[in-house]
Amino acid sequence: MSPGPLAFHLFPFTFHLIARNTNYLTTRNHYNILLSNSLTTFAYCADGWTEIYIILRSLEAEVNEKIKMLDERTVEVNLPTVNGYERIAMECSASFAKIGGLVKERIEDLKTAVSEACLNAMEHGNRGRPDARVLVTMYLGDKDFKVSVTDEGDGISIFPQQIDIKRKVARLEPPNGLGLFLIQQLVDQVEFNKVNGGGHVVKMVLKMED
Amino acid sequence: MEQINEIKLERQNDIALMHIQGDITAQSEPFINQAYQDLNDQGDVSKILIQFDQEAYINSGGIAVLIQILAHTQKNNQKIGISGLSEHFKKIFRMVGITKFANIYDRIEEAVAAME
């Protein structure tokens, strides 16, 4: 039996009640995303109250899949192209690297490198498209910590060697464009590659000290 | 996600102090530009000390905003000091070359004493 127009109209209210009472309402953005997804799904459901609960559970799983452990040494973070969300990958990589014994100073280097790689992926690779994703994969090796940041773009053609701060302050060139330089300075190895099937990946390696 | 930087302006002798709270990113541009403008509107600003939060996250977008400020201060013959950075970001600023245009100090007191 498909829901009638009255049940559909009541759904946002009931969703809000259930979400609030079961702690699914985390941030306003989270709520709005869940709400829009749920409305579409609910329109095709047969039974009202039971289906609402199932929808919420499945959406929670979908959201949770965005950060997951692929195995004991690999963590994957799937970010939206939204400025600020690079902080999630930063903190995640820092926590993981700390478990592996990376020293404090190198963890700070790692965080900045991951941040810059994610920002480049969002702004240049994905061109700010809200539907595009940035995939950050972290691998804890015995002697090193590896992070790859993948976007949906075509990659870069010019690899910065040095930056000229004097030209930037003199306004002879734009003040931005520091991200790749910082990555190269802060990690032990970096590669820029195209991905088979589309996309671009930055692979960074930090070596653990003995 | 909206980011807001609260910036406090004050004077210590002939040094204008700009205390920038929060993270420094490209979204900081309007706040920092406005604060710099407000400082100059007060008149007679030849020395500026920029104070950051010790825990601030600073990315390349934020550094680009600071470079734009340095472009103004160079043009206006203003002396710039920077304090409050963590050891990591002192290293970043040296790496980028900001130290060619601004001295970095560990503490405000040290900065004020050096800049007077």
C-alpha cells in the first residue's frame, strides 16, 4: 500500500522527531542531506513507521561508510568538496600516524601536507563541484606512513620547484599557489599520477624515524 | 562552512597590534583586510605586530592573504612583526619566505621590545 498524500506531508515532522530522539540529528547539514534523501525514498515505501526506521538506519550506514578501515593498516576517508572538510582527513591521518609512532613534529608536517593536498583536490582537481569527492587513503607501514589523495580532475601539468615570495609581495605574480610547494617540502616522497579510468592522485610518504 | 575571524586592534606605544583569533584560511581575507584598513584609518601606523592564536590552523590560502597584506605594508613602508605562531608554523613561514618581510617573535613582549 503506497503512502497517501497526508502521510507524505507529515514525513518531515515525523523524521525530525525520530532523528532528534535517536541522535541522528548531528549537524544541520547532515540533517538536510538525510531529509532530502529520505523524502525521495519514502515516496516509494509501503508501510509508514517501520519504513522510516529502516531508512534512518540505512542512511546512517551510508554516512558511516565515508570513514572506514579497509584493514588493520588502511583507513579511507571520503570527503565532499567543501572547504573545511579537509580537517577531517588531517586529524584522521594525525591520529593514525601517532599510533604508528610518527614523532610530533612530523605529524604536524603530515597534517599540513594532507590539508594542502585535499584543498588542491577540491579547488583545482574537482573545481569546487559539490558533487565531486576527494578520497583520502592512509596506510600505516612498518617504516613509513603513506597518504594518497584522489580527486576527479585531470591532474597538474606544471610542478613547482621553488616559490618566489618577493615576486608575490611585489604583486608580479599571484599570492597563492603555495600548496604543492609546501607538500614537497614537508613529506619525504611525493608523486603525482593520473588514475586509470579518470581522476588524479597525489601520493605522499613520510618515513618513521628509527 | 562559514568561518569568522575576530580581530582585536590595540596600541602598545607606537606599535599597532592586530590580534587575529581563529584559523587563517582564504576565508579570512575580508576580516584581515578590514582590520588592516581600520588600523590605517587610525592614522600614524608605521609598525604593526600581528598576533596569531597558538593553536591556529593556517593553510596556504591564509598565507596568501598575509602575503597580500605584506604587499600593502611594503608599499606603505610599514614595519611588520609576527608573534603567537606554533613552532610548526614558524617553520612554514620561514619556508615560504615571509621572514624576508616580517620578523617572527616568540612572544608579544619580545616583539614589542624589539620593534620599539
